[in-house]
Amino acid sequence: MPQRIAVIPGDGIGVEVTWAARQVLDAVTRKHGVPFTYDEYDWSCQRYAAAGEMMPADAIERLRPYDAILLGAVGWPGVPDHVSLWGLLIPIRRAFRQYVNLRPIRVFEGVRSPLRDAGPEVDFVVIRENVEGEYSEIGGRLNRGFPDEFAVQESVFTRPGVTRIARFAFELAATRRSHVTSATKSNGIVHTLPFWDEVVAEVAGEFPGVRTQSEHIDALAAKVVLDPGRFDVIVASNLFGDILSDLAAAVAGSIGIAPSANLDPTRTHPSMFEPVHGSAPDIAGQGIANPVGAVWSAALMLEHLGHPAAAADVMAAVEATLAAPETRTRDLGGTADTAAVVSSLVAHLG
């Protein structure tokens, strides 16, 4: 029976890189005999401008039967970022309990890191807690428009939430190089981060074969720049993971190649796969967007849906395409446009 994929291209270059990912998926699923069917939804900032909503009121129920969701990007000038994100991306993550945000980081052959000595030894994963932490909805604003106006937003760290994200990170590390780094700031944030440290330490006790260290986020950010090759799996709260994974993507050479997976590890609900980059209005419609982040996200989707051989083939095509100067996009120092990268990927899959 075919697996059903909901496709939300979104805004700007999201449309272009989603098209690219679809071309690669079509090639690799033909090769491996993987039956996928797709339904595309026009939920976006354009829809918001026309209808006053990023997606319809029944969007979550429409998405619920799918096996996975492939998202391009959301955001456009004139629509505040908190409207576009809280109107589409975050409700999907929370309704489907996608509590793991998985972001792999690699320096590929042919991709020049801005760090002088960073090479293929840089290969780690940032595991970000994705549904609670600093991005809670608890809080508000008072005395709007007056000199004493103020805003309050509460961080929410629950024992189940921290336990499950830590356990996911340790389980992943056990399949890699058996090293987990926990991001914290317990010297300055007096309640939530000491609690995070305590729960992570409890989970670490279940994995005696995995080395563990806790790093304050400021020092950790510096070490990701100074010695990125030392890391294997980094686990972090919602805010820390968000910032750290974008920093790490820049270390790897370009945010244009960075993928992510929003996972419900229980597989009760559909998981969602998206490149890390935004909608890039400045280059939208020019056909020059780097599609690798979306294609790598599609490979993560294949892996999640039980097609590891197809996922491995996509990643081999990505590696070969990035290694050749003529098939790297401008953000990577090359001259290729989106279509040329797609042609190379598909050819390598042939």
C-alpha cells in the first residue's frame, strides 16, 4: 500500500526546493520500488494575505492520516514571523507531538567550511527538544501602550519532556560514537536548567557505554566553532537547540545544505521534514536556491519511513554532487542553479 506524503511548499524558495526534493524522491522511489503518493497544500503567507489564515481550521485533521509531511519554508515580508510560524509550523509540531527536532551537521567533501581546519571529521547531530522549553505559550502582556507596559513568557520544562528527549539522544549516540553533550546554563538560569541537568544525568545512568558531558551554552557555542570535530550528539532545549543548530550549519559551510526532521518517535502521528533555511525572499523566483537541505530532509524522511537503502542512495548522490564544483550552488562557491543540482542528483541516482 502506498505511503501518503503531505507536501506544503510554503513561501519563497520553499516552493523551488520542494520541487527539487520531489524530483529526487521520484527518481529514488522508482529505483527502489517504493510506492509514495502526494497531496500538495497551498498553506503559506500568500494564503494568509488572501484569507487571513496560514492554513484552514481543519488543517491538522487533514494532515493526520498521512505517513509524513514534507515542508518547504514559511515566511514572507509583510507577514510577521510570529504569525507565519505560530500559524503553521508550530501548531503542526505540537498537534502531532513531534518532540524531537533532529538536525545532522556534516562538512562534505568539496564544501568549504568558514573554519580553516574543519573537514569531513565534522559529523554530529543536534537533538533539539521541540515542543516545550522556552517556546511555551504561557505568558502575556500587560498595560499595552503605557510607559509601564511589560511582557512575561514562561519556560516550561517537564520531567516527561526532558526524559524523552534525553533518552532519544542517548539511544542515537549508542548507534554512532557514543558521546552525548548536554547544553545547559544552570549557573545563570536557576530553576529550569538545573532541573534539565538532573534529568539528563538520570537518563545517562541508563547508558553506561555512552560518554556524557554537560556544557554551558555560551562555552558550547565557542567550542562548536573552535573544535567542531569533537562532537557526536548534542542535546539541547528548544531555544538553545534552535540557535546552536543554525550556528553549526554555518560551520558546515552553508545553511542551504542543512536538513531537519520533526519526529514523533512513537510513530503515532506523522513526522515532518524540512530544510533549516527560511524562504529567502531576496533570491526567490531566480532559480538559484540551494536544494540540498530539502533533499537531505527528504532522505531523512525515507529513513524514517523504513527505506534506508533509498535514503543512503540519496545521500550518496548528494555527496557526489557537492564534490563537483560545477554542481555546487553560489552559496557554496559554485555557479550551478537549482535545476543543474537536481539534474546531477537524479543522474547519480540513475
